Amino acid sequence: MNPKLQTANLIRQMLPPYKRQPVRLGFLRSLAEPLQILFAEFDTWRDDIRLRINVNSQVKVLEGYLRRKYCEPVAIKIVTYEDGLLPVGLETEGMMPEISDDQTRMAAVALSGEIREAFGNADFLVYVPEGLDTEQVRADIERYKQVLTRYKIIQN
């Protein structure tokens, strides 16, 4: 549940119908303006705390947290070594892989363990754009990653 406090509506509901004149409503709403500003700050804090509580080491959740913390257009990307294979399934499931880019060239498919070797001793890679403080990103990843997982931060 995410209740929002609407002070203008609250003031209107608290007054009996015969006392709801525009001047009186405006005066009471102006008295409640500091409460509305305080609740807006609390709402921002609450959203941030709720996000931090729900962050875990899952790739998309951690990536979403890093993107939100360091501004949304920042292209922080987390890549795991399991992301290289083709999605294979039934045609009715909609998971038929693209085998070739055109009629002459076949799509590149990694062999078993080939992508893992490219990562070296890391379990996942974090791509961070230039100009972003990698030590701050490193501290956030250390806070939320699983124990004994290794990672590399690559600035591009």
C-alpha cells in the first residue's frame, strides 16, 4: 500500500458542506502548505528506502537500482557469462532463435564455457560510462552482491 496525502482534499472533507466557501478553503489550505511540503520530502525518502530494502543480487534488480541511483539515462549495464546462448523453445512459445543474419552468414553461437573464459575470474561485468565515480559504484555493488561472487567494473 502506498498512501498519498492530499491535503486539499482532506481539508475539504473535514469541513461541513455549509462552511466550504472559497476564501475559507484557501485560508485553511495555506495553513496546511508546510505539511504538504514535508510530506513530499517524506514520500521521496520512503520511495528510496523501499527501493533499497528490495535490492538484492539479482542482475536486473541490481542494475535497476544502480541506474536509478546514478540517474536513469546513465547506461550502467551488468552482463553475466550466462547471457550468450540462443533462446531455444517451441515455435508456438515464440522462442525460435534467429539462426542467420542473412542468407550467407550464420549467427555466432558460443561453445560451452567459451563466454565464461572471456570473463576471466569474474562472475559478472559492470559497464559504467565515463565520468562516473567507479569507487561509489563499487561500494554499492559490494553492499548488495552475493558472498564469494567476483566482478569487474569496466568504464567505456
